[in-house]
Amino acid sequence: MRNKLRRGFSLVELMVVIAIILIIAAIAVGPINDQLLLARETAAISNIRTIQTAQAQYYAQFGSYAASLEALGPPPGGNKGPQAANLIPRTLAHGLAGGYLFALHGSETGYTVSATPAKFGSSGRRTFFSDERVTIHENWSAEPASGESPELK
């Protein structure tokens, strides 16, 4: 009689392997998600610093702070000027970048900039605030950060 060679894996063996892979993947998802949130928050902080630098340049050129993000952004066409100084990227000038919503309120004597997650908890865990003093403040809740919030360390 001829010996039959067994080829391949049984369904039970394949299911055990898939179950092990799913368990390992479930363990890895938490840290990966935390790193993704940290990356988005770090990008938001970097964007606030970009806005701070742009406001300093705008003040040096025009003698007052920009009243809006659009005033710091690129012109829709033509030459740059006080309405569109071309100091920040277009995406940031529209107020949404990296899962964060940015708002800028400026006057001749100062400005405030805030960054809040577009969807708190999934695009970010912190809110940020800064003003012409260039100190960045953070808040670890959905409540928007303010000048009284703890400083970013």
C-alpha cells in the first residue's frame, strides 16, 4: 500500500495561526495609536510656532499683526500684501492641518492662536493656545486651552 503524503495545513491549524496573529495585532494597536496622536500633537505645536514666526514677519513688514490666518497665507492670485502675505502654507491658512483646527485672532497690538483637535480623542488629546508672548499653553481635555492653562514643557 502506498503512503499518502499530507500536503498543506488543516483548517484548525490555519485558524489557530490567524487567532495568534490577531491577538498580537490587538496588543500592538494601542501603542501605535498613542504614537499617532503624539505625532499629530507635535505637528500642531510646530504649526503654532510657524504661525508665531509668520506673525513676527508680518508685524515687521506691515506694522501690525495679521487679523486672520488667510492674511498670513498665500494670495489666491497676484501679488502678496497685507491681505495675503504668503508666510504660511495654504493648508494652514485654511485653518485645518494634521487633524487640528487652527484659529487666529489678531489686532495691531497682539494676537491669539489656538489649536483644537478636529475630533477630540481620535485626532488629538490636547488643545493648545499661544499669543504674542510666544509661550504655548496646553490643556489635556476637550476644553480649549487659554493663557491660564499650563505651559507646554
